[in-house]
Amino acid sequence: MTASLSFPRVGDKQNSLQFEDYLGRLLDERDRIGLTDAIRQIDALMITVEPSHAVAYVAELCVMTPYHYLVTLETETHFTHILRIDMHAPDLLVREVKDPNVRGIFRSLNEVYPIGAVKPNSRYMGEVLRVTDAHAVVDMQKARDIRFFNQEQIRKLELPGNLAVVKPSPYTHNIVAYWERPESDIRVYALGWSSIRDDLQAAYEAAKTTQKRLGIDDLLLPIDHLATRLYSQNRESAILEYLTLTSYYFWGAYDIEDQNSSTNVTKSVHYANELESPAKVFTAANHPYFMNHLLTESPTEAFVRNFGPRLHHIAVAVKDGETAALANIDHVVNALRDCGQSFLLDVIGSKEAGLKQIFSSASEYSSLIIEYVQRFGGFEGFFTKDNVAELTQAAGAEESLRALQEAAQA
């Protein structure tokens, strides 16, 4: 039996006594009933974009990440484009609504927030987790009061029919889905009819030609972590909920006091290498927005008030080493800048500190930021506190998001 509470804790963020009590009880029970061993890695990530935006977004992803366009699955009201690196890293499912007037639960999660409503169909949806026995996992989770969409609802939402989908979290607005897949089997999504679209294939091939020309194709690794932003009062509940739904454990948290924020990390108990099952990070302000004028403003809380709770960035790992006398991350960023990609700041961190990081500007198509992270040598930490403070500050100063905020408040 896996012991989810056996991992060492790091960080300086103080949690409530209730959090610590619930954490121990939840993980102990999860291990004891067999859920921890039944739920394995993140197998896929789901993102939705506006009509006609998928070709450009797939091209963007295929330049900035190691993903490859595989196939498109078409249903009555959606296209779902499958991107893959290999069977050791999660797939990306880029879902594109055909008609901008189509309404549904995922759109409604955007529409109540001033900037989220500007692009109502663009958001990160959630993760698909591989499980060893889907029926057993669903039964155990239902017994813990977890609510699922029924099969008719999944059909109407035009999600793959071989998924068991948990309803959106009240804390993160993300979903988690389970599917049963022997690890040796290829991923196959039971959805619509499949084709390789000429426009997407051409965009993909052009993107990979660009990537190779820039000399970054061999330097980009799979996803390192996923970072969600949420309201201050929901931090502990969101973490505990995610640990209830997955086989992750609480790695620890750091207080970024000067940015009125904390960064909280969860990791897979089964996969020590985040490139096989990315870490899930939760960022929240230390106090609510109505205390800003008395204490410190939080870029994290401002983001959530404007976009809603949602994924903020996807971190892509960069191979350790140097290219042309530069750390690989510096080479990647310089090359992408030369072809027009903008970033929120310069590369921060150092080889001596153990890692370097940087945020891109938010995507025009998904509103997601791509982070690049290079860890040097035997660096064992997940991040450094100084780096996180600088990244948080830079994200708060994101010009395109501020412009949208001003427009929404006008």
C-alpha cells in the first residue's frame, strides 16, 4: 500500500490546524481503501478555445513546446484536436467550438468574470487521469460525495465517451476525469469521427520547421507543472479537494509575502519525475481583495477577480545544459524572441541557485502563459522563493491582461 503521508514536507507557509487534520485523515483513508494505488498519472490535459482559433493555437503550441499534432476528432458542435509528445507525457486536447453562440457549462464559468467573458470559450478545462479500474474508482469517489456527469450529460457536452467526468470544482472551476487504460495500451479517445485536417497539418509542419530552424527542437521537454490561481479563502479547500480526486500528495508551500501570495505544490506519489505526471501548483493571495487598501495588493487575487479561478500557466521543462555558451533556457528564449514571441520579463534565477525560469506573455488564443524552467545538475527543490516572487510580480504587470482589465472596467 502506498503511504501518501511519508513524503517530506517543505516550505514556510503556515496552514490551519483544520487543514493539517483533514490532510492526514483524507490521505490515510485514500491509501487504506486503495484509491491511491488505483489512480495513476495525468494522461491528458483539456483546453478549449474560441471558434477558428484552434489552427493558430496549435501552431503556437507546436513552436513553443515539444507537442505534435496527431488527429482531429469532430462532433456536431466541436472539433477536438489531439496533440502528443509520446506515451510517457500527457496529451493535449485542444477543443474548439464551431458556433460562437453555443452555450454550456464551461462557457458559463467564464461569463461571470469581466475579462473571462471577453473570450467566453477560452479556458483550461482540466485533467484526465489514468486509473486501473474505472468502475471501482468512480464507486469509491461517489461514496466520498464526489459528483459526476452522467453518460447522457457527457454525450451532450461532446466529451469522450470513455471518460468518467467529475463536475467542475467550486474552488478551481477545473474538472478531473478518469479513464481505464492499461499502461501498455495507446491512448484512444471515444469521440466523433477522426481526420487529419489539411490546415492543421500545414500549420503543424510549418511550426516544426520554425522550431528546428531556431535550434530549440531538441531542447524542449514535456510539461513540468500546471499552476492554478484561486481566491484566497479557497486555498486550503482546493488543495484538499485535488488530493481527494487524485493520487497526489502535498509537497509544501511558500509564503511570498511581498506579493501577498503563496505558492502551494502537489506532486504524484507514483511518478517522481514531473515530466511523466506534472506537478499541480495552487497560487492564492494571503488575504482577500477588500483588504488591499489596508495591507498589500495581490496580483493573484486581481487575476482571479477578472478571469475567475482557473489555470494560469503551463510550465515546459528545458533540457539541462548549454547551447552556444548560453544556458539552454536563455538560448530558447532568445530564439523565440527573435521570431516575435514576447515575454513578461528576462530569464530569472541562476545556475548557482539551481534553476532558471521565465514567463511568456499570455496566449492570444487560450489566455494561458507558457513558463520555461531549466533545472541545473542535481537541483532537488521545485522552485526558489525569489524566483516565484519575481514571476508573480511580472504576471501582475502583464500589459495585455491589464488592457483587457481596463476595457472590462470601462
